[in-house]
Amino acid sequence: MFKKVKTRLFNRYLFSIFCVVAIAVILVTLLIFTIYANLQVSSARTYSVHQLEQVCQMTDMLYSQMRSVNNQILQNSNTNRCLSSNTFNRLIEADAGIKLREIQTARSYTRYVSLYNSASNRFVSSSTADFLTDDDIAYYYSRLPDSSGADTCLLRMIGADYATQTSKTRYVYSFVFRVQLRKGGSPDLIIVDVDEDYFADSIGNLRTSSGFQQVILLNRYNEVFSTNVAEGDSTRFSHAKSSNISVEDFPELTDTSGSFSYTCADRTEALVTYAKADSSGFTIFNIVPYSNIFSGLPQLAIITLLVGILVLGIGMFISFRTSARLSAPIEVLYNNYVKKSSGDHDGDELDELSKAFSDMYMKTDKLEQGLISSYSDSKKRSIQRLLHGECDQIPNYTEVYQSYGIDLTAPFYTVIMVSAASSEQRFGPDDPNYFIYNYALENLVSEVLGQFGSVVTYHNSHNTLAVLLPLQKMRTRKSLCRSFSACARSCSASSP
């Protein structure tokens, strides 16, 4: 039975301490994951916004170059003549084509530089000249607002040799400028095609380590003209014809750069960062799913799990040692104080221990009361022998009386018998005021006679108090009685 109780006590401590260690490990793990996740999101947000601002600077630089090309075409005599002509003239177009080729070769990222004369319906580029179909004309003009001097940017496929080739093989970003050199009539167009590699290199630094990611470009009219997607381990973005992102669902952008959370059509939670370019008017969105940002969590989880297992192992060892140490004294107490019956106890061992401790405290209290009573009786007998001149019958009586506070080295002694009640007013031991009477009498004597030396009191009877008073100089009984009476009257007069 005792072995069973011992096992239960040990297991209780072991389970309690192990639970504390396990909960501590879980809380620390959650704290680490929370801190890591917040740091990852904050770092990804800051990095993405910074990279988007750099891309905006590059698009502003490109847009400034495109404006410069537009001004060169308007100011050059050959290209100006080609735009302002109302008729078809191959010599003028040839001179304009040569100038357009010079402008194109001056910039490595420019693929084609073209102009369109709406009066002659002629399309002249740095590589070819031809008529445009109605669909081609509508394609360009539909993307420009009605206001004069407006411009836009669009992503389109062009041919290997010239812009109007039927077989489309290459993506370019086309900057389209509306110009008006002739009086009346439809406006003309200047089109500068920029190789897609320029933007691919610009947004390349936005790519995270792996996973699905999108970069969406909006023109100054908040129209999506380019959607770029990277998947898997690809390090570069490619153009996508469709997207699971609806820009119309984005919140209103009040700052030039910032971030927000967005739920995609496939219910994927993503972090969206954005930045606006001042000159070009582009708005660039970088959409990164949170799963990409938390890609390092599995490795961290494995490391945390291994560390947690190690900590739990150490905690198990500490729990084993601690539980054994804590349960040992309780096992001893249980073995010594709990009454063991022939059969197993049905109650809890802690309840039994509590009952045993209560019994032990009661026994201790009775023992303490007996010791106090024995001490009081022993003191009375010792004082009685001293008053009767029989102190030498006590072995080592000097040390014994010294332990009771009686100084036997005083040169003089006197004994005073005090009784404060008449024979008619004596209190008996059964009277409820007997204790208060004796307590008050003893305090009064100690206070009055304490001025002469150390006072030792002895209840000679239930109504008489004997006082042993050591003196440093000789005093007669009459002088002591007069002093005692005067002090007693003084105390009686001052008491309420």
C-alpha cells in the first residue's frame, strides 16, 4: 500500500512539473514564431516598397527619355515634314526613316521609333513604312484620351522586322504620344517601342526566393497594361494574359507608396505593396502571398521542434529529480504519521496526510501546554524553597535561579506579602474574575516595586502574592511599605 502511495505522490509531482516545462516550451515557441513572422512581414514590406520606389525612378527616367525622343521628332526637319504632310511622299518618308533609325540606335533599350500621319494614313518607323488598317488605327487611338498632348503606355506584341508584321513574336512597351502639327484633321501619333527587357530588369529585384508572385503595372489613367507573373523557382517574371487579382477591389491609395493585405480570388492571403511614379504616372503593385514570406518557417519549426524536444528531455530529467526530492519528505511523514489499515485506503493520500498533520499539531499543542505548566510549577517550587531557605537542596541552584531571572548575588533581600482584597471580597478559583484579579494584582506589584530592583512574584495562595525583591542597599520594611503605599495610591489615583 505504501509503495502505491509513494508512486502516486511521485507521479503527481512529476506530472505537475513536466506540465509547467511543456507549457513554457509551447509559449516560448509561439513567441518565437510570432516575433519571426512579424519581423518577416515587416522586412518584406520595407524591402518591397524600397525596390518599388527604385523601379518608379527607373520608369521616370525612361519616360523622360521618351519625352526627349518625342521632342526630337517634332524638331527635326525630316520627321516634322513627314508628320505635317497631307500626301504620300516616299522621299520624305525615306529621310524620316533615316532620322528615326538614328534616334533608335542612340538608345540600346529602344526597339522601334515610329510615327503615324493620319492625313496620309502612313506608318513610318525606323525599319519600314506602310499603311495601317482600321483595326490598327483603332488600337492606338482607343487607348489615348481625347485631350490634346496626351500620352499613354501599353504592352503589345510586335514582329521581328517591323511593327505591322502579321506574325507577332516579341513584347514591347509602347509609349504613344498624340501630336498635332497640321491645322484641323485628326491628330498624328509618335510611337516609341521599348524592349521588354528594360522593365523585366527593373522589376527583377522584386522577386522573392520562390513561390507565386505578381507585379501589376498601371498607367497614369489607372488602367492595367502589364501583368507579370513568376512561379516556382523562376527568378524572372513573364507576361500573363489573365490574373486572379482585381485592381478595382484594391483600397483607395492615398500615399505615393505603402502596403495592405489582400485576399485573392483563390482565397490566398497576400501582402500588396505599391509605389507611384511622379513623371510617368505609373503605379506598380507587388503582390506576394504570405506563404512566400513565411517560407523560412518550416526550417525554423524543425529547429524549434528539436530544441523543444531537447528542452523537454532536460525538463523531464529535472522533473524527475525535483519530484523525487519533493516527494521524499512527504513519503516519510506519510509513513510515520498516517495510520495504515490492513486494506488499501480509498481516500486521497494528501487528505490523509492533512488529517495526520492535524492530529500531530493537536498533540504538539497539548505537549506545549504541559511543558508550560511544568515550567510554571517548577518555578513555583523553586521560589517556595528559596523563601523557606531550602534552595541548597536544588542541584546547581545558582544556575537554576538565574534561569528564572532571580539574582542571588544581591547584597540584601526582602519578601513582601501583598493581598488587595478583604476576607469578605476574596475571589475563589472558580470565580470568572479570578484570572483578571490576579493578573491586575501582579502587574500592579511589578510596576510599583520595579523601581527598587528585579521583582520575582509567587502566588502563595489564591489571594496572596509573595514578592521576592533583591536590593542593592539596606531598606527597612517600614520604608518599603511607605513607598509601596505611596506608589499604589498614585497608581490608583491615575487609573480611571
